Amino acid sequence: MFGPKRNSPALCPLCYSFDVETIEQLSSPPLARRLGDTVHVSPLLRKVCQLSGCTDDRVGEWLLKCAVGRGARHYERDFSGDLPPDNADLSNEELAVALCLGQHPYNSAFIRAAAQLLSSPRTDAARLARLAVMERVEPVLLHIANTAARFTPEAEPWAFLRRHLPQRLPCPPDALPHWSRFVSQTGVTSFGGGLDIKWLRRHEPAG
């Protein structure tokens, strides 16, 4: 229906506990260059490094760990024990945008975890849109938003982003994760109607 599933991107040698689609991160070019964009100086990345105490080569792993802890549970894994704890001074919107920054070597799991973390009615869509423009991640978030439209067209914040976020830069084909990486596929339905495909939403805390 949405075209053949392409091969998963290669992974990064830094994080040995990552699954097979995230290794070889260090040998990958920055995400911005993969998109045909320039790498800019990010105030958000500077804030993240200050809050976490992580160096540039570990901050992505820390962000992913925090996203999992905040509800992107599909990407749960064993993280390095010496990673600092989460910091509540970083909002969910900032955390997700930081995972999508063009400075990171391309890592599919960062983008997909950002998508699940943001897939919640509690996300401040207007704030997210402002951050996306400031941090030049519009192409990534619009790719996620357009993919979400196929499965959950009314869901926020994606509907808001499709209406309000400018298309600053078109994405090259195959530059970002395939639609199948943002959903769960649980086999045939009870009615024999084929795969049961569901958009991955954030796991909200109880209560």
C-alpha cells in the first residue's frame, strides 16, 4: 500500500546495546548533510549538554534514554549505567527536537523515539512548531507529520504541524525512516483482514 519496505539503516559503534538499525552512527554524516542542509550552531544542543553534562558524542544516547523514560517505550533497551539521570528542566518538546537535530550523525532510533514521545495530546504543538523553526528541524518533523497522516490524520501535534510548519527544505528520497518504522504491526486481525498497523503513541503515566 505504501511501497516496499526498504532495508533498515546501519547502526552506530558507540552504543553497543542499540539494535541492529542504529549501529555505525559515528561513521554516518550529520543528519543535516543527509538532508542536503547545513549544520547550524544549536542553542538547544548547548542547553542539553549543559543540563546533562554529556559530551557531544554521548548526548544523543542520553536524549534517547530520557525519551524512553518519558514514554517512548518502544525504544527501551539497556543503556550505559554511567549516563546521567533525566533532567526535568528539559521539556518534552525540547527533548524531542534535540533528538532530531542536524548535528547528530544519522540515527533512525533518535527520530523514531522523538515521534513516539511527541505523539500525545499533552504535547504543546505551537511551542513545538516554534522550536522546530528555531532549530531547523522542520523537514524531520514534517516527515513524521505526513507519515502520521496515513494512520491517524487527526492526531496532534501532527495535524497542527502540517497546517502551520513551513516546508523549508524538501527531504531527499530515503533520507528519513520509512513509514513502517513509526508503527507497530501486530499480525493479522481477528477478522483476517491483514496486518493490524497502529501509530506508536507515547505511554502516559498512570493517574
